[in-house]
Amino acid sequence: MNDQTHDPGKPTEHPAAEWRGPAREKLDERPLLTTPPPRTRRWRWVLVAVVVVTAAALAAWFWFGRGAEDTTKAGRGKGDASARPIPVVAAAARKGNINVYIDALGTVTPRNTVVVHPRVDGQLMTVAFREGQDVKAGDLLAQIDPRPFEVMLTQANGQMAHDQAQLKNAQLDLERYRTLLSQDSVSKQIVDTQEALVRQYQGTVATDQGAIDNAKLQLTYARITAPISGRVGLRQVDPGNIVHASDSNGLVVIAQIKPVTVIYPIPEDNVPRIVKRTQSGEEVAVDAYDRGGKNKLATGHLLTFDNQIDTTTGTVKLKAEFPNQDGALFPNQFVNVRMGVETHQDATLVPTAAIQRGAPGTFVFLVKPDQTVSVTPVKVGTVEGETTEVLSGIEPGNQVVVDGADKLREGSKIELIDAAARAAQSSAPQKGPRSGKSADGKDGQGRRSKSGG
């Protein structure tokens, strides 16, 4: 028990109050954490951004501005058209004739194709051809067993002899009846009946003759011959098999390839020119090239063209014939066809290498008398290999650049050289080390080894 008396006039002093006071004082005496205000942090990030942008600008100037400056200096020293002429090869435009060709894709087709079928049934005894052999019309291809047909022929001959004997006897009786009729010994009816019997036997003999001819024909069909000249394919039936006239595959296929034809489509827009050429009586030459279009296989002429245009493709089919004596064209072979349809007379011709294409369209670099070039737009016509027809833009005799045009522009100064010198200059090896390397290349190899390892 606490014996101390409580004075109501004084404030009550609580022990907890006395303890909290010193604790608050100690809390205020602790060092506070130094946290910068938000404005200070914002300025710090702005400063970092300014530094990064400045560094990027300096790097861009170093790489691009310095490189452009070096290029400009190099251009002033070397590449300026007004400072140094550019060596080029030029050729003169000329007048001449150029052929107009139509290119198409064609398929080699045999002039005639025959599937050889047996015409009688029987056992195939022998095959007289070699696969891939060239045969002529009438050559023996195979032999069917002829014995059944020989028996049929013998039977027909026997029946013929029997019926001929009956006919002879009826004719003799008819002569006797006619004599008796003249003596009024028999009636007219008997004579008429005998005449009808004679005609009946005559019909029988004619039927027997047909049977004989049929037996001979069957015997002939037992010997299978080539109906056309050409090359035989692979044998479809081996000897010893029973063959029938109704077999769908047949014995062998013969294709006539000397001469051979090529069928190819062309656009319908070219039909009037071809019709005009054929109606004039001129022979239209046609060349056949291989799949790559580089090697010419054969030369022939236009044979005919179809009588209607295919509405689904807008083309018409043409057929050309080739002698093909060397066998260069094979049935169903894919070929590139080139057909000449007309010739342009007195055209302005330039080398194909002189024709340039760019922003102005189709143009050439025209050589001026002051040894400069001018970009001259031209209109191109027919192209035949290394020669191109120019319809407008230049005249015969004008000099045009054919080699070295990649470095030219309007007004560039040039130095004309011949083609041989240009080829020697382009093939000559470069002199001196490249990219700061030594002549033996050791320095460059050392750098590669360091960077690689």
C-alpha cells in the first residue's frame, strides 16, 4: 500500500508521462536520412540525358560528317568529271536490216504415230524388230502362227472344187433340156427350173471364192508388217503369247520422226503478220532451240496453223516441219521456237550494250564532238541478239557508249579507247596494298587472328 496522500490541487504526475518525455527528446536527437527533394532528382536525369545526346551527336558527326568530307575530298581529287576523263568504248550507229522474230514454247510431235495391232487372233511366234530400230513401210515386224489360216484356205479350196463340179453338171443338164425343148420333148417349166439351179450353183461358187480370198487374207494378216516408216518403240508383247485383234496396247508403237513436226502457240496479235507472210508465197523459217535457248537443234519451215483461236488462252497453234535427219529432235521434247515473220529495211542499229535504262527511261550516252557525253532518250524497236533497232533519238553515224557507262553522267568528259584496251584495263590486277595492309598481307592476317581469338 502506498502511504502517500494525494493532493487534489496539484496535477497528477503519471510515471508513463515522465518516461515518454525523455524518449521523445532522444528521437529528435537522431540524425535524419538525407533524401533529396524531387526537383533535385529531376534535374539530375535531365543532365544525364543532355550528356547522352551530346555524345551521340559527336559520334554521328565523326562517322558521317567525317566520311562525307573524306568522300568529297576524294571526289575533288579523282572522280570529278571535269577534272579527269573517263575511258569508254564507243560505237557508231549504222543503217541495216534487222529481222523480227516471234519466240514461243513448242513440243516436238511425230508427223505420224501408229500403234501396231494384230488383225487376227493367234500365237505370236517371232518378233522381227529390235526396240528403237528405224524401219521402213512393209518391213516384217512379227509373225503369228499361220497354220490355222492355212487349214482354212485348204477347206475353202475343197468346197470350191465341190461346188464347181455341181455347177458343171447343172450346166450340162441345162444344155440337154434346151435341146429337148427345141424338139418339143420337155416342157418349158423344166428348162426354167434347170436354169435357176445353174444360177444357184454359180452363187455358191462365188461364195466359195470369197471364202478362199478371206482365208488368204487371214494368212496374210498372220504376217505383221510396218504400216509406215519410222522408229519403233518398246515391245509390248513377248513371243509365245496369244494375241488378239481387240488388244488395246498393241504390239509396238511406230513414230515417224524424219521429218518431224513441232507444235507451238503464239499470241493472236501476231496472226495477221503470219497470214500476210504465208499468203505472199514466202517460206517462213523456224528455228528450234534446246530448253536453255542457247543451242540451236534444227532449222525448218512453217507448215500450217490452226483454223481457230483458243479463246481461253488467246493463242493459235502453229505447226512447223523439220527434216531431222540427225535425230536431234525427239518426240514430246520441249523446245524453244524462234520464227522470223518480217524484216525491217534500212533501220538504225546500235549494239545492245549501248542501251541503258534508268529514271529517264530508255537512253544512250551520246558522244559529242567535245569529248563529252549527253544522256539521250531513245525509243527501242526490235532486238536481235547483240543488235538493237532504235526507232527515234539518234541518227546513223552518231557515236554511243557501249562500255564504261556505269561511271558516266550528263556532261562527263570521256576518253575514247578501243575494246581490246578496255578489256586489258579491266583484267589488269590492282597494284599496291589495300586497306593499309602490307604487301605480303601479314599485317592483315595478324589483325584477323587477334580479332578472331
